[in-house]
Amino acid sequence: MKILVLNCGSSSVKYKLIDSETKKVLAEGGVEKIGLPDSFLKFKKPDGEKETIYVEMPTAKEAVKNVLDLLTDPKNGVVKSLDEIEAVGHRVVHGMEEFNKSVLITPEVINKVKEAYSVAPLHNPANVTGIEAVESLIPGVPQVAVFDTAFHQTMPAKAYMYALPYELYEKYGVRRYGFHGTSHRYVSKRACEFLGLPYEKQRIITCHIGNGGSITAIRDGVSVDTSMGLTPTEGLMMGTRSGDVDPGALIYIMERDNLDAKGLSNLVNKQSGVKGVSGISSDMRDIESAIKNGDERAKLAMDMYEYRIIKYIGQYVAVLGGVDVIVFTGGVGENQTDTRAAICKQFEFLGITFDEEANKVRGKEIEISGKDSKVHVVVIPTDEELMIAQDTAAIVGNSRK
């Protein structure tokens, strides 16, 4: 089944056309700067060459239309008509408690996604815009929502509840939801396939670390705890997000700098993290370069970034009562070899041995723990789009029976 996977953001649209049976990516690319004069569509041509087209796209609907036009383009397209696209799968960020699995999109589902606008104001509105654009441009094509939060709905109450008045949970649904669920689900399963281990009998810690980052504890195939919370701001130190911080410190800063809620949100989501501490960039490649040039704040930012990861892994080892597999994924997890080494060496007391030579590999599936290691440590490049395509194919296939 040919599945179009869409990840619609506030100013961008990423896409992949995937054959769900062969797992082959037939086309991929993305639109950036939607609504700006210099908006563009970048894509891989059928021969693998990359190309960029600058075209005005004032709205997300125009962006999706340009993607569809490209897929059917006589020169660069991969399908003769849109009829070959049998379904569309959407990444939807927040499903609150309404969704614990991927679902066929209906008007009722769209309304529930809209109810989560207040906790995901940057993501859910853009996700719905993408859904409505497809509905308008390819009427009748089945659409499926795959939620970032769904995988974590197995967490027990002791893990997802905050120590706030219980009424806030009852009235507003204030609790930990977690994100990156599709990635954590994919890499944990794939790690066990790669290692030849039974997925339902493992204690796994998955580290999706990059500009955004989260860590999840998985026992016997289900998420039991994760580092992100009601929003993606909680947990690890990230590219521009603060991660865990004393709420009292935030109140203090609000009072001293006369910040309103919007100003505080901008501070903890866009001005903090690696960028805020280093004063340089949110990109770890820039930080690594600055460290080599002796920049002390860049070194501090890197130390803090790695320390938070180590702390969360340690917590989840305790939660799981041990660990059988640790998985690295995401931009940093897949490519930053020094960070992987620093983290693994901190857990030698668990019986982890480290293979320096294997760790030199970037962006490929590989085990970086030694042959005598008591814990498997692996790098598994994430593939959320494939997971979305497979969920979409299964749900649409079942709906036709």
C-alpha cells in the first residue's frame, strides 16, 4: 500500500511516500518557510539527486498541494495520479488521554485533537491544518492520526501524576503525557529485532536525544515512564528548551523581569537549553567546534547536557529494577560519538563494557557495547515515518474488511 506520511508544522511540512509492504521510500522532501516570500520545497529526485524549488506558499494547504503536484509531476513525480495514494498518515503531537493508539481520522477525532490546542499550541493546530488540506485536495482518501503521546498511555498513575492539587488533573488534564512516542516505540522494537531478543521480556531504556530529547523506560514492551511531561519542555536539557527547572525559580524570574505567560514560555522553550547556557547555538556541532577552541561556556553546556541524560538513565535503571538494553537514537544519539562514550562509561558499574571501534560509526544500526557486556547498548536510527506508514496501512486495511 502506498502511504503518504505528513508531518505538518506551523511553518513547514515534511513528507514521505512509503510502500508499507516493502518499506521502500518512494519519495521524500519538505516545505519550509510557509507564509513567507522565500518559501521553498526541497525533495529527492527519483535518481537520488536533491533539488529545491522556490515557490510562494501562503498557507499550509498550498504547501500540501505543491507536495501532491510534485508527486504526480511527469518529470520528478513517482505516481501517475493521486489515486495511487491509498491513504495518508499524519503525525499528531498531542492526544491527551483520549488516544492510546493510532486511529482512523473522523470529524470526532479532529474535534478531540482541537481540544488539545491549549497544551500543544504550536503543533496540534498545524496537524489539523494538514488533515483538512488533504481532505480538501484528495477528498475521500482515508487518513490516520498517529499520536506522539499514545505510546506513553501505559504509564501508571504514580509516574504520570504531578504533585499538584488533584482537581487540576480532573479539570484540565494536567499530568505527564510524554512525547516522541512513535520513535520510542519503533527503536525499542527494532533494537530487539536487531539483537534477536524477545521484545516483551526486556527492560529497555530508549534515549531519543537531539535538539529535542526524551528518555523512556520500557518494561515488557510498554512504556512505564518518560522524561517529557504535559508539554515537551520538561525533562532533559535540549537545544533551546530548559528541561527540568525549579518552578520557584521561574516565579522569581517572572517577578524580576516582569514576564507574562507568553514571555516565560518563550524563555523556557526558545531561549534556554544548550543555546541559553552556551550563548552560541542550539546545534551540537557548533558546540563541539567551540569546545575544541577552548570555549568554557560551550564545555559547560555539553557537560550539563550529558549529565542530565546520565541522571535520567540512572533513574530508569532504578524504576525498571535493572536494564537489559539501552538504545541511542535521534540526531545526537545517532551521530555524536563522544556523547555516547561519555554516557556509557558512566555506567560501567552496571557491567557495561564499551567497544570504542564500533562507536565510531554514525547513523547506522550497531551495537556499541562489548561482547562481554552485561547490558546491550545499541544505536538504532529512528524511522517514525515507517512506523506511521505501517500503522496507517494496518488501520485502513482493517477498516475495509
